[in-house]
Amino acid sequence: MFYLIILLVYAAVDAMACLGLSQQFGVAGVTNFGFIIFQAAGAYVAAVLALPPDTANGGFQTYVGGFGLPFPLPWIGAAAAGGLLALPFTFLVGRRLRGDFAAVGLLVTAVLLNVLVTDYRPLFNGDAGVALVPAPLRQGMFVTTSNAYQVGYAVGGLALAAVIWWLVHRITESPYGRTLRAMRDNDKVADSLGKNLVALRTGALVTGGAIAGLSGAVLVSFIGVWSPAAWSYAETIVLFTAVIIGGMGNHAGAVLGAVLVPVGFEEITRFISNSNPSLPPNLLPSLQWVAIGVLIAVFLWVRPQGILPERKRVIPRRPWPPWRALPAAAAGRGAGPAAGPAAALAVAGTAAAAAPGGSGGPAAGREPGRPAGPAAGPAAGGFPRPARRHPRPEPVRDILRTEGVSKEFGGVHAVAGVSLSVRRGTLTGLIGPNGAGKSTLLSLLAGTERASSGRIFYQGAEITHLPAYRRARLGLVRTFQLASEFKRLTVLENLLSAVPGHRGDSFLGALAGRWYWRADEAAAIERARGLLARFGLERHANDYAGELSGGQRRLVEIMRALMSEPDMLLLDEPMAGVHPELARRIGEGLRELCREGMTILMVEHELAIMDEFCDPVIVMAEGAVLAEGTMAQLRGRAEVVEAYLVG
Ligand code: ADP
Ligand code: MG
């Protein structure tokens, strides 16, 4: 009986820890190889908050603090400690550092902290650890017998684990959770769509850290002791094994893994050592490590998604029953693409009438009219025009301008002193031989790469030092030459992930719950469905983007960029690998967007496309701008013909 209770408490503790780790690793893609130190911090903090000063009990142990605080203060303190401890690590997992570097950095930190606590006795009594940690409510009036107390503790622990489940579920299944998964799938692309990676990763680290800290508190309050041996860095690997086996990014999987791996191994070890008392004492723990290694290898080989894989988020045609649908969403549906070209034309006309000059005014994007306006009404022959989000600044003729922009990669001058300007409302082409520096220039303009020298101006203001996500939020949005869809998000989710200013796309918005962001989500779904219908991809709305054909994935990227309501698009070979007929349709759509006020700078290889759609065209070679003009003019210039058009 007592042993079963211990197992239940361990299950609750491990389930909480695995949920925290799954949230960090499985959902947000933050590989925290130092996870155990957050649990340890929570355990120590809970211990010294609950313990009396270390002069009590004859001073046989030494530790800082000793506040004798009543329950639940030590547990709250433990969660806070786990969350706070995460803050200094955010510089490790920030925007620029590669994920595996950060993982190793956290692992090293975990080892160092363990050595520190072991060798520096005044902190937490060194190697021996702290003991006699008071159990919560031990003198409480509802606790009668020890047995009842233990059962109550197990039930309480499990209830707390359930609350943690609810919490991570609420975060993961919100637009904010979708953003976390997008970052996990491709952080560079998320950055280019306006996602603040540092803030997102900080959120994931702090949430997971707080959960880990709380789990440490539940554990230490039960077993009453906590020493460095309990939290060697290898314990993190046990938890990772649990999450990988159970299923990454699936909370049920995390809990299943917690029961199977840490709890299950403990149980098996005990069973074998009880039945064979003659075994060498170190054999079983060693075998346990071998078994964990084999398990990881087998699962990564045979079933990398785990026992319970991440669930696909299917968004039904009508996410909410009609009687609960919002008026704006309903209007959008009525005027949607299904209503036929005539209706679409009519809608486009109304939108234009309501918004003279097609500018729509700064507020239009925020009003309930949003879905019924540009979002739902596909303009004839073009894309649904994105809603206007940014208060239009004093119009400058050249929406984008660079002065001597350069980029070096270890001696290679990928871009060498490019000065150019892009006129508002044009579909400007950018051509040049392979390796000319076109993609690098686009990266510099979008902020994906920092310029080595030179200055960049957008809408008249300097943006040279703005990070990519801030540029995207100003309406300067890029696509990538290589496939860059969020693979484990559905097509519809890919589109939704780019929506700016979504009320549910923040930590607090996610916690507030569905009622808080439902209207934004409905409007965004409506807009995304309009785009999908326009491109004939409606059938694939709920397919994983990673499963589409190459051409379809390019479409998803373009649609996703449009969902972010850009003022200027930087497209890197958007028609590469696309069926010629579809490529033409894309070209026509892009030109239509430009007629309505969008500016596009497009890298393209096909001269026929340049001929047909782009004016003016900029020619690059060896990192520098060679010429600019209409295609007809360029064909007449010897140096251009030599550099590109012939060779
Ligand atoms: P384009 O898109 O015109 O084909 P790129 O901008 O991709 O050309 O590349 C320009 C030059 O910069 C090439 O010589 C390429 O090898 C180099 N380059 C691009 N990106 C990197 C990088 N991340 N590291 C090192 N060299 C790079
Ligand atoms: Mg390129």
C-alpha cells in the first residue's frame, strides 16, 4: 500500500516534469539539456523556505535561508525560482545561437551547478544534501493518520499534475502555441514573419522552468531530503527519454512516457533486486543506463514520433456552430469565393468604393469590417488583397532604398556595395547568374542577415539595425528560395501562423482562453480559406504542409506571406518548380497586388517571367548591381547580355 502511494507521487512528479519538458522541447523546439537543474532549484528553494533556520536541530546541517514558511508558500517559491532561473539562460537560446549550442551550454551548466552545490557546503549542505524538510500541512487539522496523509498527498500531487496538464494544453492549443510550433519547425522563417524568437523562447524556458521547479517542490516535500545525487545531469536524459518514447509535442504522450520510463524503471529495478539479492549492487543502475540508451536508439529508429505522436490540428469548415458565429465572420462567408466570380467582383467593387484609392485607411485592418473587405473579396484575376495594418506613413516614392550595402561571408563578398531603390507599387525584378548575391541581398533587406556595412531605408526610415521580426511587423516580408513551410503544421495552420496582431498569439492571450481570441481566429480562418480557394488548395487545408508537392509548398509560402498583411514583399524565386500555367497565374496575381498598392521585389530565373511581369528589372553580378531598366532596355546592353542573358 505504502509503496503504491510512493509510486503515485513519483508518477505525479515525473508527469509534471515531463509536461514541462514536452512544452519546451516538443512544442517550442527548445532543447534544454539542463532541465533537471530547474527541478533541483525548485526542490532546494521549497526546502529552505519550509525548513527552520539551520541552527535548529543542533546545527547538523547548514543551508541558506531557513524561513519556516507555511504551505503553500514554499511551493509557490519553488515555481518562481524555477521560472527565474530560466531568465539568465535566455541569452543562450536567443535568436542567433544555434539550438545545439544552447543545448550543450545548458548541459555544461547543469554539470557545473551540481559540482558547485556538492562542494560548497554553506549553500545547501553540500554532498549530504538537506534533510528533515517539513511536509506540507503536517500539523493540519484535517490530517489524522499518517496513512491518510500519504494518500492525500498522492491525490493532491496528481491533482496538481492535472492542473499543469490543463495549463500546457491551454498554451499549446492556442494561436500562441501554434506560433511556438512554427518556431520549432523553422525559426528563421518564423522570425521573418514577425515572431519575436527571444520572447517566445524565454516564455518556453520560464514556463517549463516553473513547472520543473514545482515538481521539485512536490518531490522534496514528500521524501524530505534533497541532495546533489538526486539531480545529476543524467536525470535530464531520463526525462528526455520519457518524452521521446511517449511522444513529443503530445501531452498525453509526455505523461505516458513519465509513467513508462522513470516510474517504470524504478519499479523494475526494485523488483529485480528484491528477487535476486545476490546481484552486485551497481549492476542494475548500470544496466538501467544501457536500457535507456537502447530505448532511445530503438525509438528514434523505428518510431521517432513516439508512442502517442503529435496530434494533427484539423480545423473544420465551420469551426463554430452557425448560431455562435460572429456577424463579421458570417459576412465574410457570404461574400467568399464560393459565391462565384460575379459576387467576387461585386465585393471587390464595394471594397474599392468603401475605401477610395484602395488605401482603406489605417484603421480598416482593426475594424470588424476586416473579413468582409479585402480579406474575403478576391479581386478579379488577383489575390485577395491583404488588409491594411500599418498606418500608412507619409508616402515616399521609393518604399525601399539601400546605400552601399555589403555582406561578407569569411572573405567572400556575397553582396558588395549595392545601392538601389524600389519604387512604390512596382513589381521589380532581380536577376543575375547563380551566386550573384540575389538571395543574400534579400536576406539583408529582410533582416535575416545583418549587413556588414551600408544602410537600408524602408518607408523613409532607416531599418539597418532592426531585427527581421520588427521589419516584418512594419510590413516588409520575405519568402525563401528553399522550401520553408512549417512542416508539422497543416496548410491552414501555416497561413494562420502569419496573422499579425492576433489576440491569441501571446502568452497572456493564450492563458485568457478561447473566448478571448475566438473572433480573431474566426476572421483569420475566413481569410485563409479565401486564399486557399483562390489557389485551389482548399482540399489540402488540413494536410501537413510538409506532405505537399514542391509547387504547392511554394504557394503555401506565398499565401502565408500575404496573410502577414505586407506592404512590400521580397520573393526569392517564388515560381521555381511551379507548373508553368500556375506560375503565370501567380505572376498575374502579383501584378494585381501591385496595382492595388503593394510593392514586390522578386528574384526570378525565368527570363520569360521577367519579360512578362516585371518592370523595372535590376541585374546583379558578383555581388554588385550591373544595370537596371526594362527588359527591352537590358537586352540592348552589351555588358548585361554578356554577364547574364547569354552565359
Ligand atoms: P544567388 O541567390 O544570386 O544565387 P547567393 O546570395 O545565394 O546568390 O550567394 C552569393 C554568394 O555568397 C555565393 O558565392 C555563395 O556561395 C555565398 N554565400 C551565400 N550565403 C552564404 C553563407 N551563409 N555562408 C557563406 N557563403 C555564402
Ligand atoms: Mg538565390
